[in-house]
Amino acid sequence: MIRALAIALALVTAAPIVHAQPGPAPAQKRREKIKERIRALLAYTLTEELDLDEATAGKLFPVLSKYDDVFDKLLQQRADLERQLKAVDAMKDPRAIDKLVDEAVANQRAFWDTEAARLAELRKILTPTQTARLLVVLPALERKIQNQLQRAIKGAGRAGKGAPDADGDDDDVAPGPRFRKPAR
């Protein structure tokens, strides 16, 4: 199911958005529908993995949803920055390159800050055991969705892509370039 959602999300993301129409554009509606399906899948998985009761789940998912929008924006910025960084050889101005590097670092800091804020808010809702389990389960789920999206985007139209690998899952695609948090 995640594979189907990932492929659909990749296709919808690649579709142009028509801004002249009143109300949400068809591509935007499809994108929102797919986001809702992914959120439902995450909700189901987290409810099972964290053994959430109804009250806790009712508090947890709005917080996750709130941060999804922030992460989406940061991911779009990151993708744009990575495209620019890949083309840095064509740039002549060292100050422009430095500015681009600064923007990439600021984007990564924003990711870390957002992750820290989300965790702080989630810790108010979850038990310590649930929080510890969330730290294991949520990144794995997010990584799996991201890797499947990357595979769908890069492998669209190529036979054999998107198939489970030797360990039976489909989340082993190496992540793209990522800025790493420095060790302290």
C-alpha cells in the first residue's frame, strides 16, 4: 500500500498546478488526498506500534499533522537547494556559492529545530516508553516513505524498479545527499 501511495504522490507532485482556477486545483486536490492516505497509514501503524489509546491518539495525530506541513516546506526548499548545489560548478561568483552553502546549512538547522520542537511537544502527550518507541518507529516509517518516493521518481518507467529486495521490504534505497549534524 505504501508503494502505491508513494508512486501516486510522486506522480501528483510532478504534475503542474493550475493557478487560474478558483478553489484548489485538481493536482492540489489529488496531492491532499494522497497526503491524507499517507497520514492514515501512519496513524494506523503508530497506533499499533505505540499501543495508543483513543485519547492519546486524538492528541498525537494533530501534532504530527501540524509539523508535516513545516517539514513539507523544508523538504521543498532542500530539493531546490540541492539542485542549485549540483550546478555550483557553473557558478562564477564565490560569494553566491557561499550564500548557497549558508542557505543549505540554515535549511538543515531548521530541520533539526523542527524535529526538536515536534519531539518536545510529543513528549507531553506520550509516556516515556511510547516516546522511546516513537523515536525508533517514526524515522523508519518516514525513511521508508521517502525512499519509496525517490525510487518512484527515479525509476518511473524502468522495469523491475520498486520491487522488494532480498530482505523482503522495499525501503533500502540509499537516501540522497543529506546534510549531517556535526558531532559534539
